[in-house]
Amino acid sequence: MAEAESTPTHNSEPDSKGSKAKLASGSIPGHLVAQTTPAIVGVAAIMSVGVIDAYFVGQLGGAQLAAISFIFPVTTALSSLGVGMMVGINSVVSRALGEGDHERAQARANVGIIVGVIAGLVLGLALFALRQPLFSLMQADAETLPLIDEYMAPFALGFPLMLSMMGMNGVLRGQGAAKSNTAVLVVYSVTNWVLDPLLITGAFGLEGFGIAGAAYATIGGWITGIIAAFWLLGRHDLPFNPASTRHCNWKEQLSAISRVAGPAAFTNSINPAGLAILTSFLAVEGQAAVAGFGAGGRLQSFAVVPLLALSGSIGAIIGQNWGAKQYDRARKALWQAGIFCLGYGLSAGLILFLAREWFAGLFSEEPQVLDATAQYLAISVWGYAGYGVLIVVNGALNAIDKASRALALSLTRVLLVMIPFAWFARAALGTEAIYIAELVANLSGGIIAAALAWWVMWHRAKAKESKQKS
């Protein structure tokens, strides 16, 4: 279905109270498809960047690949800040549009972008100053630290570009401009793909910069992404116009954005942190176990791309309808998204389960690694449906300004279920305890998420609606 994405110029803005909440009317299944389909492309493109970086850096040698292994969790955590910023801006912009308040939406969009730039500058400078103590604390050795520094110094100085790009994308996403949002991510990713071989290993007679080239390629991607986002914002209802913030209440707008952005950033960083801890538990079982877990995790990351895309696109749909007081439409959208998570999650899990040995062979020919990967896929895949429900509910809660509940949900899944289960069961079950822990966390997380969504969006919300009517 074609995306219902209007592209007026900013010369044709509506009145300050004229609503542009196009997702608050029309077919809900149509909106879900139109918003999620492009997002799948964007999520897949973003995920491919890390794989391509690792491939070309791996050609430099084992020490460089080890350096990237230290860098990856840090950059993932920093990326979570960008995602949190994007989610926060998406939430407040979509609700303001749903309320029909274009002036407030314009102010919040531009405040969000400006805050992203300022936060990026502060965090980037802090990262630059602390980069060496940070990686020394992570036990990087004397051979690896200089290589890490080659990457992190330019990355830290370029970090404000990433938060700027994510802030602009939050404005696009809040308007329901799914194709434009995806276009920014694809432009960033493709630039990174093209620059990686040129800047890391060298080509066409030019000498590469080694591991630092991966950072330069990422910065190049951010620059082109910002250019694309700036141009696309001008073709929609909320262009980048700092003058629109002149008379707005900055304190109110900052509070609205931070209420969602802060918890969302932590929510997005919890799962990678939990998986890192599970990996450390597996390390005592040997390299084969860790390699199998890593290979299975890479397969899983691609298998759940549609679920990740849906969790991002649901925010604008829920936010605009909630802001427009179309509560039943918002609930219907979440219900239909949940049904998709169950159907797709079980189907993807079944495919990986039945072909687990073939998929395992894509990563290694060593018998022990093959066995570990196949064992992981035999167990973990049955939790995809629950994981999908969890992240989609998180997206919905963020959209209606309940980000603290989404954070509590993710903390419960990782800290109260996944890690304790793995810790206590590994003595009896060995490596299977780690795989089962992830499965139990995803299943229980999905059930708890569904219950929380019912309580917040059905039970409590309907009671409040009844009081307002009376």
C-alpha cells in the first residue's frame, strides 16, 4: 500500500491550530503497513553498518578486530542515546499534531533538534576527554589501547553529528513521514558502505587510514544523513526553523522531551547490556560456546528486523491518535501490532528452528561451533513473538508519555528474569541455561508487557475517559 505521506513546502503551513495528524484517520492496518514497511529497510540498513565495519577492519588483523570488539558496546550504548532522543521528539511531536496544535509541534520539533546538537557537543567532548580511562577500565591491553584511541578520538569529536541526525529523524517520524525517515537512514548507511573500503583498507591507489578509517566513514555517513534530513524536513510540515522557538516555553518543551528521551535511552541500552553479561557467563564454557552464541545472535538480529521496525513505527500512530483523543483507534493499532508480533515471531522462529544446522554452517565449519549455534537456535527462537510484543508495547508506552513504565518493563525482563535465571541455572544446565534464560525472559517479558498495556491503555485509560465524559 502506498504511504499517505504529504509533502507540502513550509510556505503552505496550516494555522497554528490546524491539525496535520494524518495518522489519526484512515485505515489503521494501512497505516501500520505504510509506516512499518519502509522502516524495515531503514533498520536493516543501520544493522548492516556494524557488520561491514567489522568485515573490513578484520582484514587489518586480529588486534584491530579485538579493538572493534571493545569499541562496539560503547558505541552501541551511545547510539541508544540517539535513539532515545529520536523517540522523545517523536512522542511529543506526534501528540501535539494529534491535538491539532501545529505551533506547539513546530516549537517542540525545533527545540528537540537544538537540544540534540547541544547534548551531542557536551557528550562528545566528555567522551573525547575520558576515552583512554574508559577503555583502560574495560581491561583493554597495551597493544589494543592505541588502536581503540585511533577510532574513538575522531568518533567522539563527530558524535554531535549523530545526535543531530537522530533529532531530525525524530521530527520526521513524529509526522508519520516513514519513507523520509528511512531515506535518511539509508543515505547514512550507504555512505558508510562506500567509504569503508576506501578509508579503512584503501583503494584506487589511495592508502587507507586503518581502524580510524571506520570512524571517518561513520562521520561521513552522519554528514550525508544530516543533509538528507534537512532537505526532507523542508518538504514536510515541520521544517527546521530555529526562529519558531523564540517565544515558546523552553522549560515546558524540554521537560516534555526529556520525560520520554531519558527513559527511552536507558530502555534501548538494557538489552545489549544483558546480552553482554550472558556472554561473560558463557566465556567459562569455552570459545566455541561464545562463538555459537554470537553467531546465533547475529541471525536473531536479522530475524527480528520487522519487529524492531514495527516497534519504531507504532509510536507515531499511537501518539497522533492519543493526542487527538482517538483512544480506541490507538488501542486497535496496538492490538493489531501485537497480533502481527505473535504470527511473525512464531513463523520466523519455526523457520530458523527447522533450518538451524544450515544457518549455523554459514558462520563456521568447526563442529563445536556448529553444535553450539544449532543448540542456541533450537531454544531461543521460540521467544521471538514475546520479544516482539515487549518492544512494540514499549514503543506505545513511550508514545503516550509513559516512558518510565517502558523502562521498568525492560529492567524487569533483564535484571529480574534473564540474568538471575542464567546465574542460578548454569551450574545444572551448563550452556543451555544461558539460552533458556533468554527464552524465559522474552516469553515472560511479552506476557508482562501485554498485561501492562492492558492496564495502562485499556483499564486505567477507559476509567479516566468515563470520568471525563461524566
